Amino acid sequence: MYFEANIDFICGHLSDCSEIKEPASCFLSNTLMNHASVIMNLYYRTLGNYHCDFNNTGATVLMIAFMLEKGAGTV
């Protein structure tokens, strides 16, 4: 599954993947998809690499915060 490969790839590039290890706050919900989401976000925030889509399992989302700031309601 790609999510596990994403986690392995990112944890190989970052020095700390403890956010998705028990008992960290991002451990729950304990699914590969949720752990991959947290760690892919950490990868982008840490390295600023916005040109990687992780084999189409990740997406760069920039509009949600902007839409909420402009009063577009819930997304």
C-alpha cells in the first residue's frame, strides 16, 4: 500500500516521526491513512517540498484556509 511506503520514505528523510507513534497526540486514529496524512503534512511543513504528490496519494491544499478566512463557510 502506498500509505506505508509514504511513511517509510518520509521518516527516512526526517529526523523525527514521533508524532505518529504511541502515545503522541497524532497517533489516534490509528490507521495508515491518518498516519500518512499527518506525516505527509509534516514533510511539507518541514522541507517545503510542494512538488511531490506521493504517487497520487497526497494533495497540496492551499485554498481551505483562504476560503475560511473569506467567510466561505465550512469546507
